[in-house]
Amino acid sequence: METVVLKCGTDITLHACDTAWTADAVTPSVDTVDFKEGTGSMSVTTTGTGLQCHGSFSSIDISAKTHIQFYVKADSDTAAGKFTLRVSILTDCSAAYDTLSFPALTAGVWTLCALELSIASALTQAKSIGLVQNTAGDVGIHIDSVLAVNACSYDTYGVKGLDDVDGIRLWPGVMNECPDGERRTSPSAYGRMPMFTIAPGTTKTQRLWLVVPFALASTKAVLYANEEIAVVFQDAEVPFSSEWLRGTPIGRAYPMAFLEKSVRATSPTSWS
Amino acid sequence: MVIKFIIPSVPSEVSFTSPLMVRGFDDVDDFELVNPVNQVGLEGTLIQSCIGFRRIITVDLGVVFDKTSRVFLTTWMLAADRQLEYASETLAVTPRDPTGFSSVIKESKYFRRYRFEVMDKVPLTTIPAAWEYTGAWYDADSLPIFGSDGVPIYVRT
């Protein structure tokens, strides 16, 4: 099984991490060399346990969002749950309104996280986010581009077309035939063709989310292998159907086929 | 679970108590996007949008033994407005194939099986009531299944 996160709609930026967070247990800085988005990332070396530092912002209503998305990098391997991201309705992040547990992190690798909010509908006045260390052991941490997003996570049988060379769409996909019969093409870019089958065992909420809002949204993305890829459906009219395993509606699988929304002339980082 | 074919203008209706399959009505199975638009930008970027979606609902009634019910199906197809009632939702539908329907006869003309494909008459932009329904039990093909999503009970015949 491989997990993909599907995302749709307009993201809300909570903190771009291009400016410094506020010190609590330690003083963070802005790293303008090692970052994923914008001009910098939040950089800190943790100490002890508890709230390390926080980033505040003007009150934002994120009650319609389901997940907090961000990039994180640790300078050593860390276990799942060592860190949590605190979402607070207080400017100083002194009390948690929601706590999101980090997955295990690999040293030196930017990890794209999409962590589900447990009380999203009540977060009408989010004012800060904070980094909390739950177990002792100092670690250098970078965080970048913290967003509130509308997303849903799915188990799949395996993902094709994103992290390796599978299908591609060439652009422009035209062929000219010369008067002498010679045929010429000159594509300048390409887009990937992500494909996967959502495995049976989805909840009703996950199945409904595939249509409303995901299928209806004009902005869609797939989060996989630490990469976010904007996509559209390969078939715009009938984007997907369920497959009833053994002819029964109890086990529904969903084959999904997408096209990368934009095109590129160079290989994506996930291919390397 | 009972599926009811309704002609609201008369009004008249016929219920089928044990359809072999109802697909797409009470969960996410088949649907189509309405007025899907594909655009390709000069630089190759794809843009896609639509105004809503329609469920594609397949009803396999199995063998319909009662001639009155068989004739009613024709009346239902002829009606300008047709409804289906299933999984706590009464739904205005339109046939996927407007040219007609035919029975499936295997080996004997005395056992006529009917299978319909219909769609939501009106495009949807929100989750329909029947998709929220979780108490359904199912008959699927020749393998009856009782229970619900959370607690399926298989009965092998």
C-alpha cells in the first residue's frame, strides 16, 4: 500500500516562513539558503521539551479546511511523534487548539506533510502555529510554507507516473508533414500522467470527498513522495468510476487517472 | 432494499422488493461531470472546469415475473417525469439511453430480466441525500449481501 493525499481548492497561507518566528524555549532564525518555497525557511535547534517557538499571524478562519500542510526537514532521523505542530487561537500559541503529530523524519530530507486537523470546523480564528518537542534530544529543524488546505488521504495499490518514468504528455503534441512526406515533431516540454487505484476500505466520508469537493474543483493536486503536483483528470467527462470487487458494493476500488497540469522541460526532483 | 419506480404526474408507482443490483444511487460509483470544459494554455498548461455532476445509476431488477409490472416499466419510460425512490431519497431521473430499453432473456422467454441505466435529471453540486445514507443493505448480482458498510454480512447461496 502507498498513501496519496488529494487536495483541492484554494490554500490559505498561515505562515510563509520567509520571516522569523518568535522565540519560546529557543530562538529561531530565517534560513535564506535552505528553503522550499518563497525566500526562506524557519530554522531552529530544539532544546528540552515543550513549545520551542511559534509563528503568529492575523486571525484567519480555517474552519473550512481539513489539513495543515508544510515542509519539514530535520538534521537527524527522528521518530514519529517527537514533534507536534500546535495550532492555536492565541497569538502567543501558549495553549493548543489542535495538535498535529509529525511523522518520522529522515535526516536531511525535506518532507511534505499534510496533517489532518481534528477540530477544523471550530477554527474560525486561528492566530498562531508553534513547534512543540515532545521527547528530549536536540535536533535542528527547518519548517517552510505552512498552509491550511482541503485534503483527504487514501491508501492505494501503488502509484505510477509520479516518481519514475511512466506515461508522459508531450507539448506541443503536433506533427507536421512536409511536402516530401517527411514528418516532424518538436515537443519542447512534457507533463507526467499520474495513475493509481484507491484501495477498498475507504470510509463513506473519503468516498464522498472524491466527488464533492474534489471532482468538482477546478484546482486539484496530488501529494506524493514529498512533492505536490497540480493535476487535472485525464477524462474530464467521466473522471472515475468504482470497481466493485467480486461484484459487491462492500469492496469499492477507484482507479484514478490524471494529467500533470503544467509542463516541464527538465526532470522533476522526484525522478532523481 | 426496495426500489420504487414512480410517475409523479399520475401518480402511480410500482415497487421492486429485491433488485439484484442498484449501483451509483447510494454511494460513489458512477457519475459524470456536467459541461466539462478542457482548455490548453499556449504554454501547455491544462485547465479543467465543470458546473456540477450527475449520478449514473444502474438498476438491475432481475427477472420481473409480474406482467403488470413489466408493462408499468414502459409507462414509466414514456412519462415526461420519472422518479426512483431508494435509500431514503426520491430522485427525478432521466434514461441514459433515450431510445428505449430491452429485456434480457436467457433460454426462456418466460424469464425476462430488466436492467436500466438512468441519470440525475438535474445536475448536482452538493452531496445527494442517498450518498449520505449508511443503513442500506444490498443485493449484488447473485450473491446477496446484508448489513452495512461497517458490518457486512455475506450470505452465500
